[in-house]
Amino acid sequence: MSAASDQEEILRYLATRFGYGDQRYCTIPTLLKNTSIDASNQYVLALMDELEMSGLVMTRQAYQMRGGNLFQITGKGID
């Protein structure tokens, strides 16, 4: 698979989670567990950085300060 198709899969998964409200935030290990992406945390982090720079996802900063990343899809990412 390519990085672009991996990012599309991540966005589809995050959009599904968003519909459940209390499950709208997601960690990298959760993404790896619930998608078909078989790669390192660093690879997924790079994908998420690109998605965040594009405005398609956002990082919850309070969680990030504790040593992890917690991601949520944005309205632009859903569109």
C-alpha cells in the first residue's frame, strides 16, 4: 500500500470513530490495531503529521504533553 492509501484508511477509521462521540479521539496504537496498516509507530506518526498539516486531523495537546498523541478528525477531514 502507499502512504496516500494508508492516510485514506486512517481518515475513514477516524470518521467512523467520530460518529460515536466519546470515541472520537484515537491513539497511534489504536490506529494500528483497527486498520490494515502494518507499519511502525513512526511511520503512522509521519502520516498523521501530514494529515494535521493539511488540516484533516488535529492533535489534542493536553494528552500529547503526557507523552502520547491523541488524534481527532476535523470537519475538513470528514468532507
